[in-house]
Amino acid sequence: MIRVCIDTAATVTRAGFAAVLGGSAGIVIVDSPRLADVVLSDHHPDAPLELGAAPVVVLSDEPLTGRLIQWGVRAVLPDHAQPEQIIAALYAAVAGLVSAPVEASASIVHGGESEASVEALTPRELEAFEMLAEGLSNKQIAAKLNVSEHTAKFHVNQILGKLNAGTRTEAVMRGLRLGILKV
């Protein structure tokens, strides 16, 4: 069972959201965001959510951005989203997942760049990338990964190539913007 707070200024919108959710098994509508597991809203937050605040699912035609994800938004669905999509996004948000409808997923933007424009890093490259972001040299990365320095250099070059970065710093900055690296 999840508790959902409806955050909207319009009475008609609130009634519509309540009608969509009211008949759903496992969903209880609460009046306060502090009592909620997730918030359903018709607008983006103006600032980051407080630590421990319930995640937000927004119905809007605005795209989901990296900034909104950092601020606690876990889904942005189109105004015409089906009830099943809304309910699935609410459950996903409570589970700690970010979701978007398939037709909008290609437009999820992180700092003006699309993850779709970046070739996926392998799990080993991701490990090396995290170490690269910590400022480790190729020799230090090699020691931590228990590989040769040549192999570590190969991983770093693959990372730079896949991120279209000319330097290690540029790769780290791009990785942060794209959400590949976490601060």
C-alpha cells in the first residue's frame, strides 16, 4: 500500500487525480506530503526537495531533466498519460526508480546532452571511470582493478572515446552532467 499526496492548486485537477487513483487497489490518498510515500503534482518543484521528502511524479508537457531528478522528481508524464502509466510511475517512484513513457525517453536531457548520444560504458569501464573521477592515475587504477597499466590505459581511452571527451577532466564533467557519475 502506498500513500499518495495530490499537489495541485486546481480543484478540478485534484478531483481528476483522485478519481484516477481512488479506485486503485493499494493506493491511499493523504492530505499532507509529510504523510505521503509519493506526491502526484501538476507542476515542477521550484527548488530541491528537503532531505527525506517524498519523491514527486509530475504530469506536465515539460521534459524530465537531470536537474529535476536531483530535486526529487522521479517521473514526468504527459498531461494525457493513461491511469496505468500514472500508477506505474507512482509505484516506481516509491521503489526509488526514475520513469518516463517510452515516447518521451529519448528526450530525457541531462545538462543539454542526451545519454542516447553516448555509447554505453561496460561495467569494468564504469569502475575505471569512478576511479578516474577520484583523480587516480592509470597506474593507480591498474592496481585497484588488478590489471596491467596498459589495460587501465585502454579503459581510460575507451571512456574518453565513448564520451567524446578530449581530456580526463572533460570526461568527468560530461559523466556528471549525464548522470553516469554520482557526486
